Amino acid sequence: MIAQSRKLIYVSRVIFSSYDTVMKTMLERTIPSQQAFIRLYHGEVHHIQQNVIEKDALILTYGNLSKEEKIFFDVFSNSIPII
């Protein structure tokens, strides 16, 4: 599903200036669904992706939420249609 999606919304808590381990795990688990094949590029390992649609991604991060931020995320998350 992710490989064929055009739009994605990622939401992650920020811990120690990086996204949460749950987000990292999810991203790593999507690699096989992206039909990853490995190649060397400038001495680095890169994945060759096939049949993957370019994404329009919205990435939302949060830390310690204030009352106003919590209200915003509640309203925002409830306004997104799930297809």
C-alpha cells in the first residue's frame, strides 16, 4: 500500500532530536514492500526501488505537547479522511 500511495502523513514523537523508535521501525519495515534491491553507489549501499510512486509526504513531529498543541493535533487528526 505504501509503495503505491501518492500522499503520506507521518506523525512521530521527537526524542533526543530524532524521530521515535516506532517511526524508525515502521520505515525500516517498509523497505521490503518497496521492492528493494541493493547496489553500490559511490562506495555506499543504496536500495534500487522499482514500481514506487513518488510521494507527497507531510511529516508532523511533536515533543512535550502544550494544551494548545494537543487540541490542534486532535482536531487535525480527526479531519483527515482515511481512504
